[in-house]
Amino acid sequence: MRVSCAVFLALCFASRALPAQAATSNAALEIEALNKSLADATRRMDNGAALALWADDGVSLLPSTKPIEGKKAIGDFLNTVTAAYPGARMESFTMQCHGLEISGNWASEWCTEHQIVNLAADKPPFDGWGKMLLVLHRSAGGWRITREMWNQALPGGGTAP
Amino acid sequence: MRVSCAVFLALCFASRALPAQAATSNAALEIEALNKSLADATRRMDNGAALALWADDGVSLLPSTKPIEGKKAIGDFLNTVTAAYPGARMESFTMQCHGLEISGNWASEWCTEHQIVNLAADKPPFDGWGKMLLVLHRSAGGWRITREMWNQALPGGGTAP
């Protein structure tokens, strides 16, 4: 059985090379759309839209913070941050992602981001740069974030634009 | 061709369920060995042994640092850090990894680490906690680190031991 499987698989993959490439290309476009949705949700400070991009078993790893495990805990964290800065408004948010690797229903990429947040009227705006490493998983609902880690980046992000 | 592939694949996978599980189990054991090698190399401050665990196109994402892209750049960075602390000696280093996900030749996991480093005689030891998100790739040489991000953890790591 093993040999016949191997031979047959080779024939299948040989005959399906173009569809396989198309599948990877589709996945890359879908992940590009996920990145755009993440940037849009962050820009609008829309916690519901951001949370919808997470897998149920997602884990967010933020600096000097306990690992945030599971979609409910991530939603609670986002709401806690928003509540702590009631007058905050995102003036600008940009994100560039690099090094996309796709293997079936799993993918990873790393990104740099720059955010300017207007805080209360009597405070200077927050101007911060960060890096992210993301692991993504595709289920029936599409690609979702399963792992996210963030740390501070140098101003300019340290990479070519 | 497509239908016959699908039917045949279903038969293949049904008949090979146990070998497939064994492959995943082997990969998990191999990654456990990689983690142990990484901890051992870090404990000995052996930059050569640590660098051997990296893929040629690896990217290390450290806080307030430009992304370090490629094995040579990562080796140069490790040597720069070692040279900056000539009397340093790792008193202890422990690392626990979680959430291993394997898809073919790709995997990811996140880890917490605790290090105590004795610096020069007139300085107090450095006692630090960190978190890591790793993306791993298996090539002919075995599993290697392709992406690493690190940030600070709360003392205790914020997770159960």
C-alpha cells in the first residue's frame, strides 16, 4: 500500500502543480486581506472587528504581560486597554508585513507597525513603532491569528519602506 | 483526475493513520530536542552551538533592535553581545515551551525563559524573565529556527510551571 500511495501521490501532484501554486497564491491574497482588516480595525480602535480576526485558541504575547490565552481573554484585554484611555483616537496606523511562509492551513509572517495616538487633550500624542510576529491558521471561517507577539521597534521600523 | 486523487488520498490516509501520527510524534520529539539544544547552548553561552540551530534565512526580532535577517547577521549579533560582557557567565537558564503546532515541515511554539547571568565581579547579577515565539522549519539537516521574537515576561513567567 505504501509504494502505491507514493507513486499515485507523485502522479497527483505532478498533474496538479498549477492548482497547488494557485492555492498558495490565493492563501497569500487572503492573508493580505487579513492584514488589511487588522490594520483597519486597529486604526478605528474597533475591538470587535479586531477580535473577529482571532482564532478561539489564540495566544497574544505582549511585553511585561502574562500570556493572554484564548479569544475571550484577548477580548477582555482589548476592552481593558480601551477603557483605560477613554479619549484616545488613532490618528494614524500603518503596518508592513514580510517573510510570509505558508504550509497548508498554517502560515507565519512578521510585520512592522507605526501608530500615532491622540490621547486626552492635555497630553502629547503617543508616537510608537513596533514589530509583530504572527502565526496564522485557516479553518472553515478563513485565516485567523493564532499567535501574536509584539515588541518595540526602532523609529522607522528598521526596515526598508 | 481530481476525483480519483481525492478518493485515493482518502484511502491512503485511512490506511496510514498510524504512520502519520507517528510522524507528528517524531517531529514533536525532534523539536523537544531542538529546544533542549537551544537551552544548553544558551546556558553555556556557546554562540556557535546556538547559531547551528538557525536556518540560513532566519530572522530574529528583538526589542528596540532592527530586525536581524540571515544566519550571518544573527551570528554577528550574538558575538557582539558576548564581546560587550567579557566576564559574563550564565548561572542558570531554564525554558519551558507551549502550544506546539506542526504542519508538515513547519512548526511554531511559544516559550518562557528565566536567566540569571553573573556579570563582572563588581556588578549585581542580571535576573531576567522572557517570552519567545518561535517558527521552525525542517529541511534536510533537521528542524531549524526561522523566526524568533522575544519580549520581557513578568517574574515567574506568568504561566504555570
